[in-house]
Amino acid sequence: MLIEIYVDGGARGNPGPAGGGFVIYQNGKAVKKGSDFFGVKTNNQAEYLALRLALREAYARFENAPINCFMDSELVVRQMKG
């Protein structure tokens, strides 16, 4: 089973009003979408919160399936890779 998550978050201003969203694909088919408003946050905080939102949904649906995440935040990607 191939699970892919596409995530993005951002803030208008830095910090400023922030939100994020995600799409989860299973074998190339979109199976779940979501988004949320996070209040006043930085861009990096919004990216992390959007990733957390997506991973919670993916875990609830697929439990321990391997997941590939795609994001445009270099900071978050590098930190998540260790």
C-alpha cells in the first residue's frame, strides 16, 4: 500500500494569521483532505501544525502503513529527516 501526504502551511505576515492543509493519497487516489486555521503563528509553526494534522489523520486511517510526506518547507523537511 502506497500512502503519500502532501502538506502546506503558511502565515500572512510572520507571525500572522496562519493555516494549513493536506491531502492524503492511497495508491494514487485522494482519500482524505483537511485544513485548519491555527491562529497567529509563524510560517514554520504553520508548516509543523499542518504536518501534525495530516499525520494524525493518516495514522487514524492507516495505522502503521509506511507514509511518504511531501512539503515545501526546507526547514521542516530537514528537521524531520534528522
